[in-house]
Amino acid sequence: MRVHSVADVAAAVRGRRLDNGLSQSELARRSGVSRKWVSEFEAGKTTAEFALVLRVLEELRLKIDLSEDTNAQFMTGTGTLSVTANVSAPDDSPSNLDELLGRHRKI
């Protein structure tokens, strides 16, 4: 699944959590974050602490891969940076993350 925004990652987390039958409280407990944080992140809060996002992704057995994307360019103080983020699950995962995102993305 290609990530275009924080909302995409939040939708993947929400969908994976629901598919695994976890409440926000249970995911929070397992990940070491608060239920309020999970709720706000799933609602698309764009200022979520990245380290906490990584904890939740790890608990759900999701990962983010970064790779160069020549189609998306961002200006930095030292030049142009191009990065693509992808959220994926292990090969043995029964979930299709693109389908999961489609079902759980907020409209």
C-alpha cells in the first residue's frame, strides 16, 4: 500500500486493528500508548509522535518501507529529496492492505 498521507497510515492501523478484533484500549495497552492517542491517531491527527506510530505498527505486524520516488520531490535546505513510503504486512499475513485501506479510510 502506498502512503500518501498520515490518514493512509491511520486507516491501515484502524483496519488492521479491527480485522484483528482488537479494541483501541487493547491495542493501546499492547503498544504502550494511551487509548486517547490511538483514537486521535486513527482520526487522522497529523501531529502524532513518529516513535509511537512505529510502536503501534510493530504491534500490528505492519512496517513502513522508505524508497526513492522520482515522481514526488520535496525541496530541502540542501537540495531536493524524494521519498516514497509503503505500509506492508508480512507475507504470511492474510490481510490485503490496499483492500483494508479502502474499507477503513475515512471519507
